[in-house]
Amino acid sequence: MESSTHYWETLIRLAEQAALRNEVPISAILVHDNTIIAMGHNTVETHNDPTLHAEMLVLKEGFSKLGKHLSDCDLYVSLEPCPMCAHAIKLSQIRRLYFGAYDPKGGGVEHGPRLLHNLNRIEIFGGFYETEFNKQLQTFFSNLRKT
Amino acid sequence: MESSTHYWETLIRLAEQAALRNEVPISAILVHDNTIIAMGHNTVETHNDPTLHAEMLVLKEGFSKLGKHLSDCDLYVSLEPCPMCAHAIKLSQIRRLYFGAYDPKGGGVEHGPRLLHNLNRIEIFGGFYETEFNKQLQTFFSNLRKT
């Protein structure tokens, strides 16, 4: 059984890898039966596809492994999901969403349209390792501005 | 140059094909320089992936052909896009969205979170061939209930 500390440390490492590849450092992990079954980061720049957010990638890997309902799965994400990912999360029927930093500007879960509110089915927990994840994002965008 | 009548007739035909494959009859077409560069329908059941909406499929084909900004493209969809697709449409930076039937329950453009409102960048036109598209959906779900 993997601990949630292990998940968050893995997310930090995955986001670091993203930044090294000039991808915005956002990462996601899909957990089933206490085991990671999919993990990844944003690959928008690599594939020139603005929909390739980390959440979409791990959900899709989950669907290919377990079918179209991931009701026994938990999703861990470094940043509050955007509205596209929030609705994909709703469609996936995952059990629990855990996310790191809040995203007041682009988030769609606790901000903006709050797409997962009033759904009894999914439990939502935010604010994990917020300082670390925010620092990764700030460093990335501050380096971008310097180049 | 293709006419918009041709696009709507193609969308009706694509949605019919979807229904024959036991997919919810929803279709999409991506147009660039007055030419269809991507078209398709919902393939959720075929691939066991609830995010494989028609809009996502044609946008992704568009990204692979033209890169991550589709600012010279117009998107035609048989039904008002859901919040996931609406936000993907926003990310794609397409120029115009034309859709058929309104979706008061599941839509995310003119209903629900209205995700594309207050964006100056994208023009939105809805209600085309509404009777036809609604009839396709009603027939599909009525047949489902009989089986």
C-alpha cells in the first residue's frame, strides 16, 4: 500500500520533469486499490495540443485499463483542475479528487463554474502541498519571462 | 467552397452513423478555409472512454494538422457542447462555434456554466437544424429504453 505522502512526492517529481521539458509543471496520478495505475504531466507543448492536461492523460489511461467508469479510483492532481478537466472528472465517475494548489484564476472546481459542486458522488479535498506546487509554477513562469 | 447546408447535412449523416454504432448521435465538423479538415461523431461506447465526444475528436485532429491554435477554424456541432468540450473549444481558440440543438440539461455554452460567455474572441451561433438533431437524439434514447 502506497501512502499519500508518496503520491504527493511523485507529483512534485513529475511536475519537475514537465518543467524540464518546457511544459507547465502540472502533474496527475490515478490510484486504484491503493496502487498508482496512471501518472503523467501536461504535454501540451510537446504535442501541440492544448487539451493534453495531466488529468486528461491519466483519466484516459484509466479508461483504457478499467473501462469507462472509474468509480473505485482516486485522482491526485498538483493544481486545481480547469473546467475541461473538472467535467472530464465528473464523466469519469472517480470517487475522490485530491488536489494541491488552488487556482483562483483558471480553476473550475473551487473557483469559476465550480463544476463538481452539488455532486454527491465525488469527494473533493484541496490545498495539499500548496506552497511547493505554487513555487514550481511561479519559478516556471518567472523563468519563461526571463527568456 | 462548401456551403453551411452541406455541413449540417453532413452532421446529420454522421450522427446517424453514430446511432447505428450504438453511440449517442452527436457529431462535429471542423472547417478551415471553407474546407472540412476533420469530422466525426461520439465514440464513447466504442472506446469505453466518456471523454471521446465528437468535439474533442475533431479539435484533436485539428491540432495535429494545424498546431495548437485553431484561430482560423470554425466548429460545427450537432448539439450544444458540454462544459468539458466548451472549455476545450476555448483552449483551441477557434473563431466561430455553430451548434444545432440546445442542451438545457447538459450544455455548457448557453446553459449551465456558460463557459464561452464574455470571451470577445469567439462568435457563437446556436439553434441550427434543431428539430432534426433533437429528433435523432429522442429516437436514439427511445430505442434504448425499448431494448
